[in-house]
Amino acid sequence: MTLKLTLKPGESVCIGTTRLTVRSAATCTVLIDGDAPVMRAGDMLEEAHASEPMARFRYVIQEIYLRGQSPERMDAYVDAAVGLIASRPDIAASVQRVNALLRTGSVFEAVKFAKRLAKIGDVDGVALPACPAPLALSA
């Protein structure tokens, strides 16, 4: 299935590990075929801005989405999740929802959920697809 994006001058989009930036004075339409993950740069969090526990959590999930699950990224995710729960125990249930989404391969949904969590602080009561048991978190 083809993804059609309309990009404004100076706007960027990441396609997997590649960043595409519009360097013209006009808006352009980009058609993307394939299975690579796509994320508008405006929705991305840069690593330099991911020093707080919530931002780090969101950044690591974003990296899992764009670059794929690897043992190193999953270790970074567990560290970020443990750090976030340590700093904000009240959102442990929301972190467990992200775990469940990652476990089922719904990584884009986990990205969206984490972004929403970062904006509002907690997303209890938000209906998400049913998921199996979450990943176990350990330090």
C-alpha cells in the first residue's frame, strides 16, 4: 500500500533510519511504497531532548519503531521504563500498557500512546486493543 505525504518547505520525514527533508520553496507530495516505518520529524523527539525519564521512555520507543527491536534497544527500553516508574509510580499501569503493545508488535501504537502519555501524564481510561501479559520489568 502506498503512503502519500504532503510536505511543506523545510519539513522532514524519517523513513526508517533515513531522513528526507524538503529543500524547495514549494510544497511537495511524496509517495512511499514498502514496509519501512515512517514518522514526521515534527513528531519525533531528538535524543538531546530525552534527558527526563518520560522523554527518555518516549525516545527509546521511537527508536524501537524506527530502527527495529534489538537486544540493546529492548535493554534501553527496560531501563527507561524502570526509571520512569521510579520517578512516577502513579503511571505504572500506563507503562504496562506500552509493554503489552510492544509485546504484540504494535510498536506504532506504543509510540502514539507514549506521546500521549508524555503530554498528559497518564492515560488511564484510554481504550486500547486487548493485549496479552506485559513484558516483565526488572532492573
